[in-house]
Amino acid sequence: MTQPLEPSAPSNDTRSALEQVVTVIDAAPCFAMLESRFGIAPHTFAGLCLVQSNPKVVHIVNADHQPPLRPAPDTIGMPFMRIKMIHPKLTTAAVMRFGNAATQNVLASAEKRQIRAFIARQDIEVSAEEAANFTGRGYVLIGYRNMMLGMGFYAPYDRPGQTVGVVQSLFPKAWSVASDRNPFGEADVE
């Protein structure tokens, strides 16, 4: 026979429930980096905070979130940024949620052929017109019909020509679609 759970004793801890479960970090440097690279204004994240429960990923969560103390949650919030890298990288979920606020280093209306390649984790060549708001080598956001799909890494070419650079797809392997499949549905016609 199981015993009923006893209520936990009141805590003298003055930290918020969120701070008792995870480490709330200073979001200003992360948001400043996003503003610098992508033009995403910090007010986009009003009412949200960044928390860290493991050394690799920072999560974003409502600032007034009240998680249960017991059982301890495995994770809190949406994975937001991978930080154990030379250059921290937004997660695909974060790009999908906040990418529409970007004003630079974004290809918001890629062509279908480019999206097919991107989703198949292949490189995409971009023209000068498509790369007009790219500020140089680094992460770029990729979208279709202004719906953000993920992140790529832009490398400009050192040669003159019709294309100015290539975007390496960083689309998640688990979500990718084989290059011989049509991500737009079987009835899709160019």
C-alpha cells in the first residue's frame, strides 16, 4: 500500500520558483549579439528570460514562469541558443519563433529550389540580390514566403560572377528531407 505524499515544508528561499530550478542568466549579451547580427530588437524578447540548465544550451521562457519544485523538471522553456560553440547559434525552434523580426542577414523569401536544397542539408548558392542584406561571412536565417525555416552559414566567394556566395544548410538532420523527395507535397509543380 502506498503512502500519501506529504506536503513539502515551506521554503525560506527568497528566490523565485524559476531560480530555484534553473540558473537565470543575463540575457543582455545574447540579445545584443542578435541585434548586431540579425537586427532583432531586444524588445522582441520582452517578458522573456534566458535560463541555463546545462552547459551547452540556453533556453528561453516566460519571465513569470512558475515551474514545480517537485518533481524537478528535466528542462524548462524552449531551446534558444547553443552556446558551447565558437560562435553561439540560435536553435531552429528559435529561428522559427523569432526569425521574422530579423532585418539583416536573412533570406526571407528563398526560391523553392533553394528550400528543397536547404531542407535536404545541401548548399545554396545566392545571388547579389539575395545577399543584399547580408553583412558578411556568418550565420544567416533562411525562410520561404517570409516563414523562417532555419539557419545557414554564409560564405562569400572570392571570385566575380553571378553568384556571390554559398549558404551551408544547418537544417536539423532529423528533420531533413532527401533531395529526391518533394517537401512541398506530391502535387507541387514548379
